Amino acid sequence: ILNVEQSPQSLHVQEGDSTNFTCSFPSSNFYALHWYRWETAKSPEALFVMTLNGDEKKKGRISATLNTKEGYSYLYIKGSQPEDSATYLCAFMGTGTGNQFYFGTGTSLTVIP
Amino acid sequence: EPEVTQTPSHQVTQMGQEVILRCVPISNHLYFYWYRQILGQKVEFLVSFYNNEISEKSEIFDDQFSVERPDGSNFTLKIRSTKLEDSAMYFCASSLGQSNEQFFGPGTRLTVL
């Protein structure tokens, strides 16, 4: 079983603050990393699919970077809003894992108005 | 916007009973997945399905589990003889390609008594 870690486990920020969190994964045999946003009582919603070292993806105020050589990805939220409150999950797929994704435990973000 | 649907939303069953969880993936997607999340734990991969056969399964997916795509639209997960530890939220997902973003259904909460 591969280890995918996310930090911090939870985060409280004030509205307007920018924030970032980390997903760590094995640095060898990388195939893909997905980021998901998961609001309470809803299903996970895909944010980014990252496949190449150095990838930077952006969607509105949310962006992500990928470093496959050192095994981490950062998710950034600029100017957090209350509607950004959710759990952010990353999921790793390696070349030797078939098409099995390994999920982190998630970072729970609460944006305080 | 197309979405993945799952039924039922909540299933309560007695230990030892068989359950079938149903999913309707997005119609043009080719890859289908089942995941589960036991309360307080990580999302865990169970199985992926492509071209009418299982393409990958995890250690969790033992002989008690099976999947089917009986009619070209539904994708089902059967647990033959449920155990207490099968109590979890079960998510179905689908994607266009192996490393494309996955679209998750709303989940079925399975409670085994």
C-alpha cells in the first residue's frame, strides 16, 4: 500500500487570506495526481489532473503545482472565501499500481467570514 | 450537466446478507470505479472496470465482492455476505480515460447490523 500524506489535516483561515496545503506521494514511478474538492454532503469534485513534473494548473483563485522528483504537490487558494470551505483531497496513481488511485486523508479548510 | 448517480442513498442490512449497490456512470465514459470510505478513514480504492472487465482491484476486493455492468448503463457492486466492517460510504466514479478526472456519484451509505 502506497503512502499519500496531506498536511495540514485542518486549517482555519479568515476570509480574504491566501492559503496553501501539501500532498506528498512516492517520488518514483509517478503517473498522475488528482486534486478533488469535497464539500460536506456532496461528492468529491475534480479540481485538477496533473501528469507532468513542473505542471502548474489554475482554476479561478485555486492553483496547483507538481514536483514529481521530490514527490509533492501544493494547492493554493488566493483570497479565500467562505464557499471555499471544504475538504481537499489528493489522489496518486503510480505506473506500477495499475489504475488504482491512493488517496490522502484530506485537508479540511474552514474559511471564517 | 451529466452526472454520476447512485442508488440507494442509504442501505441498512443484516450481517450475512447480500447487497447490491447501483451506479449509473456518465454515458460516454469508459472507466468505472468503486471506492469506499469507512467513517474517519481515507477513501479507499476497491476496483476499476474497463472494457467489460475488471482492470484493477485492491486487496479489499476479495471474493465477497463482485462488479457487473449488466446493461451498458448500470454499474453494480455486489457484496455477497456482508460483514460489520463493510459498513462504509461507497462511491462510484467514472472517467473518460485512465488518467482523466473522475466524476464521483453522491455515494451510498451502507450500514451492516
